[in-house]
Amino acid sequence: MNIQAMMKQAQKLQKDMMNVKEEIDSSLFEGESSLVKVTVKGTKEVVKVEIDKSNPLDADDLEMLEDMIMVAINDANKKVDQETEKKMGKFGNIPGLF
């Protein structure tokens, strides 16, 4: 295989990887905790926080709610990481591309 063919193959691989990354970045992922649902983009930007209004909370429960929101956000971010690994894993670990 000559160097020009290798470069062409590398460029195609990079383009394929960018397409998959764009797909992940534009996807939405939901993380949940008992009273909280959080939606994040594949870029891990939080786009929505929903609190279950059927369970009214008083001031004493605010610390617990904060913990639930944190758990839900972390859950959504794990899903982003899992999807990224699932889709980008086929490209192998190529340093410097991302």
C-alpha cells in the first residue's frame, strides 16, 4: 500500500469519526433519579431538568433534591460516555483525533 492510499484511508476514517461524533453530540440522553429527570446533549450540556411535582418538597428536602439532581446528571453523562464508547470504539484509540 502506498503512502497516498494510506493518507486517503486515514482521511476517510477521520471523516467517519467526525460524523459519528456529530451524531452523538446532537443526540439527547436522559438521566433519572427518584424525583428528578435530567436531559443532556451528547456534548454533556444540560438542556432540561424536570422535578416530579406529585411529591411536594419542603425546605428540609432541598439538600436531598440537590443530591438527586446531581445523581441524575451523572447518570445522563454516563449514558453519553457509553454511547460514545459504543459508536467510537470501532475506530480504535487513535491519539490526537479528539
